[in-house]
Amino acid sequence: QVKKVLLVDGDLRRPKIGKLIGREARNPGLADLVAGQAQVSQCVFFEERAGIHILPAGTVPPNPLELLSSRRFEEVITKLRDAFDIVVIDSAPLQLVSDAQVLSQFASSVIYVVKADSTPYQVATNGIKKLRRVDAPILGVVLNQLDLEKAEKYYGEYSGYRSYKGYKKYGYSKTYGAGG
């Protein structure tokens, strides 16, 4: 509510953010901005429900990694950092392509998101190793889509999850966390 925040859909392979908020895929976005085919004012919009600005992926390029590695991408990110207090970039999955490793070079902090009950431990630790190899500034790891009721049954009374039942008052349901 205090800071000017921009959420960038940096997944130029299978963009999701624009779709999640009802923005049509043909609207210009990050790829169009970097390619010089659109201006910031055509690509960035304010999402009132979330209270943040959003830059969707835009037109999916034939070679996303080449675009993300370009000098022009670096210039665009620098301009966006100047215009916003916080720039959050979502990327393609780290295990599948190198995009996240390239994007991490432009980040002041990296948060590695791991999907509960889906991402095997070894895959998650290998992802952290990949980020460390490129000296990514890892701030931490977030475990999303955790089903607390399932975890409580697995770990029993010792889990401490019983005290988290109050999460429901914040709008969370049985599975806690964002999509993903």
C-alpha cells in the first residue's frame, strides 16, 4: 500500500500472470517492450484488486532465453527499477530452462518457490545449487500450496500446525499459498 510495486511475468515460454487477471494474450508486454515494439505505457497496467502494477509477458518470442540475455532487456529492467520501488519478476521453472538463472543476475534478491507435495527434495536442492552457481542473491525459499490438514495428519500433534487453523480468517482455505 505504501510502495509502488511492479509484477513482471518473466515466463516468456508459458506466461500465466496476464491470463490469471483476465488480460488477453495478444496485448503487448515484456517481450514487446524489450523488442522495441511497444512503450511502457502500452504494456504496464494497474491491477486495482491487487494494488500493484503488472507487466504481462506479451508476445511469446521464438527464443526467450536470447531475449532475456540481451542488452536491451537489461536496459528495460534498469528503467523499470527506476520507475518502481519494488520489481518482482516471475520466471519459467528453474528445473526446465535457464531463464531463472539469467533473470537472477538482475535481481537484488531471489525467492525460490517450491510446490509442496509436488517438487521432490532432490529437485529442489538441485535448483538451489543452480542458483548458487550463478551467484544468485538467494533470500530464501517459499513452500507454496501446502495442505496443512494433510501435514497435520502426517506429522501428528508435534507438527504445531494446530495453532495455524486461524489462517482461515485471512482468506486461506485447506491448501495454503499461491498458485504454481
